[in-house]
Amino acid sequence: MGRGGRLPGLEADWQPEPPPKEASRPRPPGQAAALRLRRQTAWAWAPPWRGGARGVKRARRWRRRRGGCCAGYWGRCRRRRRRGLSAPRAWARSGLVMATEQRPFHLVVFGASGFTGQFVTEEVAREQVDPERSSRLPWAVAGRSREKLQRVLEKAALKLGRPTLSSEVGIIICDIANPASLDEMAKQATVVLNCVGPYRFYGEPVIKACIENGASCIDISGEPQFLELMQLKYHEKAADKGVYIIGSSGFDSIPADLGVIYTRNKMNGTLTAVESFLTIHSGPEGLSIHDGTWKSAIYGFGDQSNLRKLRNASNLKPVPLIGPKLKRRWPISYCRELKGYSIPFMGSDVSVVKRTQRYLYENLEESPVQYAAYVTVGGITSVIKLMFAGLFFLFFVRFGIGRQLLIKFPWFFSFGYFSKQGPTQKQIDAASFTLTFFGQGYSQGLGTDKNKPNIKICTQVKGPEAGYVATPIAMVQAAMTLLNDASDLPKAGGVFTPGAAFSKTKLIDRLNKHGIEFSVISSSEV
């Protein structure tokens, strides 16, 4: 929903006949409702004496009831500002609420027939019948093939024991290659859950359509170049429209991003640095990941030079370092606390957390936190195996023919970790993850300039299988937070990281209720 008051896209579809008078020109129902709400918002901020006869009547009422027209007006402004609203931002924030009221679907899962999309579809279906829900949740699935979408709904209905599910969910036919179809999808949605990757190839048209048609968008991209480029290109446009574009809202990188925020909130002092260690647990049948993630990694590592150019072109000033600089570990290091070897985590977590910390520092004046991410790999045998796989990957990804081989034979080059079939249901059921955070900082009142950190804290985020259970949970709960916690979101729209968008919301509480658990392990002064 744009700030101008009209539902985007209606102007192009509406061609009225020439009216006899300008004042009698008919308006579509959606546009009329939008204009009414805009007038109400404007009058909510207007002084009581404005507006001719209507203003005079209002002024008299204010004088009679509140002892003067100015007292009531400024009292109302004061109450709104306590809630974090200002005149222009009040209208921007109401866009999400209006879109929810005007559009047929609160959520649309785009790419529902893809490997990850089918799990997201199942999770939305669970959320629809959550006993704690106080209102209905109209939603739809979207993709290129009606038959495939219908099969996904039938599979979800069978798995969840809901035979009528297919008749309760809308179906929208659209294609990345057809911008008009993306526009039609976005016009019908309050929030689009975009599951179509690799996002560097297929993500931008969806974001563009959502912004132009007043829909918010959430994706599960773990591709730093795409995420940072979208923020650079579309943040101002999304802010002008009052919509929220939130990337990396799956396992990449909600546990890490919100885990750092959770650690900061639980420390009785100033958190200055955090190291995270990811541990993946698998069952007797081992671990497997769908090759869609593998392809995103190949294209990302093969285009590192453009990512560096993008960051250099942004000309961002470095955020200040609070406390001593966080030392980076060796490429292979031993973690005494977890009693195992670790290597740097090559996902998007570091990029996302750094962007969140910049936003919190520049916009909310919060102390920035240094961050480093690692993944545990067990004993020395696993270290050797991963080292060879990493060398193969980094060599082949530099050349075009090498990238083609990596894409064609994922199981071979990843030593069995990635496959075109993805994990079996037994592998998914037996897998889980633990993300452990070790933080340090200063107790309240202790200066950070010359003193050493005197507080340590350890927190954890634990959850089910990362890619196809935890990711749909995180994505859907992020969407529900967007729908239900609008007053706690950033005051205007834009392109945000999960931590920037949701740091003041109840998303962590929602995740705790749905199996992604945040907890404090220990906290002590040194």
C-alpha cells in the first residue's frame, strides 16, 4: 500500500467514462476505501479548527469537553508520539494493515511446488489451524503449474489429516518470466513468501513486483550479494510504498541474527563481541541437503569479485569498535568449550548480522556487536574429509566448466552431503541443529575504553532439521510477525534484515512456541 492512499495498480485497470462533473467521478470500491482511510488518518492529525464548518464544529466540541481546542489536539499528538508515531509515518505504517483488510490473501507462497516451497506450504497450513489464532488466515499458493500446485496441496492435506485443505487454499498461476503475472500475484497478497531460488537469478523480479503493487515480501535467501544489492537498489522505493522486504528469513539467518540480539538482551551490561558455533546433528541414515542450496553456493563463490565491488561502491562508514577487536580463529581451530574442531561458517550469517548491527547503531543508537561464525566438524577425520571437499570446491568454482561439473555431480563433489533428490523424510525427522553463542562485554557502569571485558555469557538456539523444518517455521513466523506486530516494526517500510525488522517484536517468543528455542546456558563476571 502506497502512502498516496490508492491501492497500487488500480489506476491502470480503471477506465471510467467521461463524467458530467469532476466531483461525481466514480471510484472503485478498493480505491474509495483507501481514500476514506487516508482522510481519517489526515483528520487524526489535523488541528481541530481546520476544515471549514466541520473544523468549527470540531473546535467547539474540543472546547466544551477538554477545556480548549489546542489542549486536546496536542494531547492526542503526545499520545501518538509515545507510541512511536509521527504524522507521515502513521500513514506509512497503516499500509500493511490496509492491505490485509483489502486483499483476498494475507499470505501467498510463491514457488510452492519447489522442494523447499512444499515444506513452507505445509507450515502455513499448520499455522492456519493453530488453536491460538484468533482470526482467520486466508492464503494461497502460486507457481507456474496448476497441476503441480494441486498435488502439493493434496500431499499436505494427506500429511496433516485435513482432506478439505485443497478447497480452502487459493491457487495463483504466475511465472518469473512474466512480469504481468507477478503483478497480479502481488496485488492479491499482503505478504508474499518467496521460495524461488537461486535468488540472484529469480529474486529481483518478485521484489520489484511486490514493491510496485504494495505487497510486503519475505524470502529465505542465503546469498549475500543478492541481499546487499536489493537493499542498495530498493530500500528507498520500498520505504516510499510503506512495504517491508525482508530477506534471509529462514535458517539463513534468523537463528544467528536474532540469537545475537537475544544474547545482547540477556546480558546485564554491554555486549561487545560474539562468536557462534553451529553444530548439525544427524540420525543413523546420515545427512543430505537438496542441491538447490549447493547451486546458490556455487554461483555465490564464483562471483566473489562482484560482491567486493558492490561493497566498495556502497561507501559505508565502518561502525565503531566497542572494546577490544574480536580476533579471528584459524581456518581449522579447536573449540575447548565444545570439545571439537571448527571451521569458518561460509553462509550469509556474518553479512546479515553485520548489516543488522549497523542498522541498530545508526537508527536506534544501540552499541554495535562484533560477530564471527563457525561450524563444528567433529574429530580429525571429519576435518580431513571437509578440507579435501573444500579444496575441490574452491578450485572448480573458479572456472565455468568447473561450475558446470559441480552442478551436474553434486553428490560426488560434496562427498555425499548434497544431492538432487534431497533428504528423505527419515533423515529430516532425525536431524536437528544447535547454534551456541559465546559473548563477552562490560558490566553496567564500567568504561569500555581502557578496561578489559569483565562479563561472559553463553546462549543457545536449538531447533529441528535446519533446511526443511526450521526454515519453514522461521519464514512463516516472520510473516505472522509482519502481519500481527505492525506497531513494533520499523516506522517506515524498506529492505531490512530479520534483526533490523524484528528486534522489537515478539518473533523470538513465536519461534520458542514452534520448536526453535532460545535459552541462556551461563552468564558470569570474570
